Amino acid sequence: MLLIVDANVIFAALIVKGKTFELFVWNELNNRLEFVAPEYLSMEIENNLEEVLRKSKLSKAEFEEVLTMVELQIDFIPADEFMEFLHKAKKISPANDFPYVALSMHFKSRGYEVGIWSNDTGLKKAMEKRGINVFPTHLLLKRLGLV
């Protein structure tokens, strides 16, 4: 399955190192999920690096190791590849989530089975009505038979 990774998933994996982190580790070993994200997510990670490092309570070396493991699994897609869906996505999604929704619409239009991996309940509720699947970590784990 193709999953669009939301920023909150990345930050949860880096800060908490709980189930979200474990799913990245599991996928690194099993390679069952394909992760993509809007390219701007890599900039968002970079812009919040110091705060996330501070909250993670990891050493800089440990933090960089986890970040590298996570980022290597994600294919970052430039906005010009899904530009045609940005306007519509802005109309139907919560303000900060429209790039993820637009990317989802892009892949869906090309016949992919796609979902957004996000723990944002507002996004999930908004997208249920639109036929866009949003999977919080606990549902992904259940779907994969890992819980």
C-alpha cells in the first residue's frame, strides 16, 4: 500500500519512539509499505529539527540515526507533480493538511491504493466524507496484523 506520511507521524517517531517508530522499523525490515510525502515535509523537518531533538531526549547521534532511517523510507515528491490537485485540496481539507490531500488525490487519480498516515483526528474526520483514507498508527498496525 502507498501511504502519504504526515508531519505528525515523523515527529512522533522521532520524539516518542513508540508504536509509530516501531512501524518504521518494522517496514525497514519487511518493506511492505511504500511511503511518500510532499517535498516540503523535508523542509518542515529541517525547520523543526532543534525543537524535535530537544523533545526527543536522544543524543544527537541517536537522533540522526533515527531520522535517517525514517527519511530513507520516504520518497519526497515535488509539488509540481501534484500541482493540479492543490486548489481542490485546499477547499476540502484542514488548512495545514492540503498538500497531503493533494498528493493523495494525485496518486488516486493514477489508480493507486493510497492512504494518508496521520494521527490527526480532524484530518481523518474531514476526509472520511471525501473518500480519502486516513490511517492513524494504531489502525495501520491492526491492518498489518501487528497488534
